[in-house]
Amino acid sequence: MNQAARRFGRTLALVLPVVLVLSGTLAVANVPWSGATDTTVLPAGAGEYGLPAAEAASKEARAAEAAPEAEAVDAAPAPEEALLELLLDELRRTDPGAALTTLQWEVERNPALAEHCPSLARELGRAAVVKYGSAELAHRHARPVCDTSFAIGVTEER
């Protein structure tokens, strides 16, 4: 019996590190390090079929770029304004965490939106306080997106 336990322990000592190394390698291989959006790995706040709000924002941004300049000035809102409306809609439908995930994803996809990221996150923080009626409940969804601007928006709305 004692010899069987030793044999089992030795086998486990040899096999377990190999299994851990292989599983870690596979996990790292599945992470989209390049930021490519065509992978099947989705952020935590993604919906059932991906990020519909983010895709809609990118479609609106492309449409605004393709529109004639005179028409774009009069009719189409700025990309950050369109993104804010989509983020607020997503916050109302789901939760602030999903909206923050979409914001982070859009800023990574379109770096031109980075300068508007803090103001967008602050607006999400204010809207979260309005949705939950309490800064404490809204603050539970805070994450370090855009230099913690969401948390600043929550405290401003108190």
C-alpha cells in the first residue's frame, strides 16, 4: 500500500506540472493580445452575440466619415456624442459594467476617442447614480477605465 502511494505521488509530481504548463500556454494563446476584434474571446460585458452597442457606434462613426461635409455638420452628431448615447442606452438596459466594457473596447478600437474617454466615463457614473438612486450601489460597478473617471462621476452626482 505504501509503495502504491509513492508511485501515485511520483506520477502526479511528473504529470501535474506538464498539465499546468500546457493549460497555461493554451490560455495565453486564446487571449487577443493584438486587439483584433475577429476572435471569439469577448469582454466580460459582451452580449449574447458580441458587442452590439460598440458595433453600432462604429457603424455610425463610419457613416459620419462617409457623409458629405455639409450634411455631416448639420445632421450627424460627433462620434463621441453618438457613442455617449449608445453607452447610456446600454447602461439603462444592462448595467454600468457592460457600458464601461463597451467604452474601453471602443477607445482601444478607435484611439481618437481617447481624449473624450474621461468625460464619457464621468457621464456614465452620473447616469449610474440616477439609475440606482444611490452612489454606493453605483460605485460597486466602478473600474479603472479612463483613469477612474466613472468613480469621479458617481461622487459628483451625490
